[in-house]
Amino acid sequence: MEKSIEKIWNESFINEQSLVAPKINDLYNQKSKSIISRIKRTYEIDNKGLIPIAVLVLITSIIFSQYIIGVYGASLIIGLYFFNRNLLNRFNTIDIKSDNLTYLKNYRKIIDYVSKATKNLFMYIIPLVVLSIFILGYFIKDTSFLARFISKDTTLIEILGIGVTVVFIIFAIAMTVFKISTKILYGTLISKLDDIIKEIEELKQ
């Protein structure tokens, strides 16, 4: 990816005739390369961070003898890693022969797509996963996981009621985490990308 980006900026990104001077062209080459590289690196680090979390969940489950739930939870996290990696592969579909402005705009559109998909994940998938853990705990008759909620006399309906309540709580927490983490990790970078796009558009007018 980095090799492709380097080739783009060095060979065909900005039409020099559309800018005021070669120095401006070089300036936007460097600014664009820098911001794209930082966004890409942040996405990759963010996603790869799921791997140690999955390992930690598995180890913790073994320590507390929660093998089934631990393997289930770790598998879901690994699945999330591959889901995110598939999303990030969309950046590689951008036409590398396009000019700088077109490339940056397409990159921005994919960022919006990834952000929307991630938001939906936090809004719907994570709460459902939490609910499924309650249901799993019920069917395997777990004696220690969420023992204060699950007992031999607890019915499936009661478990679903408890699970739905927890889902709403998890939903609120997940959305808060999503907004804060997105702002901290990507807010400044995306703002700089938008500024570069705006500046190039103004120069081309």
C-alpha cells in the first residue's frame, strides 16, 4: 500500500498545471502523503489491538474455568478483527491513477463508509453479542458466569429480560465509547484531510 501511495504522489497525483507553482504542488504532495499514511497506520494499529484482547479473554476464561464462554468470546473478537480488515481493504480499491484531489475524495468516502459500518457494529452487533452470551450461559447451565443472574431456577424468559436490560446499558456505553474513541483517534486526522481537500479545491478554481 505504501509503495502504491508513493508511486501515486511521485508520478500522477496532482496535475501541476492546475496549481500555482511547483512548490505548491510539492507541498500538497507531502501533506497528502503524511495524512494518508497516519490514517492508515492508526486504522491498522486500532484493528490489530483486537488480537491481544482476544488472547486476554481466552486466558481469563481459562483461569476462571469459563472455557466455552471464553472460546466463544475470543472467537467473536477474532471475527471482528477480520470484519474490520475486510472494511480496510476497501482503501486498496481506489484507482491509483487518479489525480490527487480525486484520490483524496475517494479516500474520504471510504472513511465515511468504514465509520458508518463501525457505528452500526457498536449500535447493533455488540449488544446482540452480549445478549447471546446470556443465552449461551443459560443453555450450558453455567454455575459461575453471571451467577447472580443465572441459577438452576432461572427461566429462559427471565434470562432474556435480564439480557435485554443489559443490552440497553451496553448500547449506551458502546455508543459513548465509539464517539469518544473516534474523536480521539481519528478526529484530528480526518479534519486535516478535509482541510487539504478544501484547499486543493480552492486552488483549482
